[in-house]
Amino acid sequence: MVTEIDKTLRVIQNLTLAMMMMRRRKRMMMMMMMMMMRRRRRRRRRRRRRRKMRMMRMMRMRMMMMRRRRRRGRRGRRRRRRRRRRRRRRMMSNHL
């Protein structure tokens, strides 16, 4: 009876120890990952990220402007042509 109880206790202790070790490993891994991420973020923020953010913002602004131009373009081309004609007429009147 004693040997069986001892065996079960040992098994339980081993399992608990294994679980604790796994948890510790997981925690250590998580901490390491967090530290790595923080280091990467700090490095990027100092040097690369600002430039990248500026570049991305500039690209987005350009894309938005291009899209707006395209949207207006189909409607606005006629208006521009009319304006050009008016200018030509004014120029002709000045010459006369």
C-alpha cells in the first residue's frame, strides 16, 4: 500500500513540477518576446519608423490626390476645356 501511494505521490509531484517548468518556460518566452518587440519598436522609432511613417503619409496623400483628380477628372475635364476656350477668346480679343 505504501509503495503505491509513494509512486502516485511521485507521479503527481513530477507532473506538478513539469507543469511549473512549462509555465516558467512559457513566461520566460513571453518575457523574451516582449523585450525583443520593445527593443525593435524603440530602434525603429528612433531611426526608421519616422521616415517610414513620413514616406507612408506622403504616399497616401499622393494616392488620395491622384484618386481625387481621377474622380474629378472625368467630370472636370470638360470644365477645364471650357476654361481654356474662354482664355483663348480673351487672348484673341486682346490681340484685336
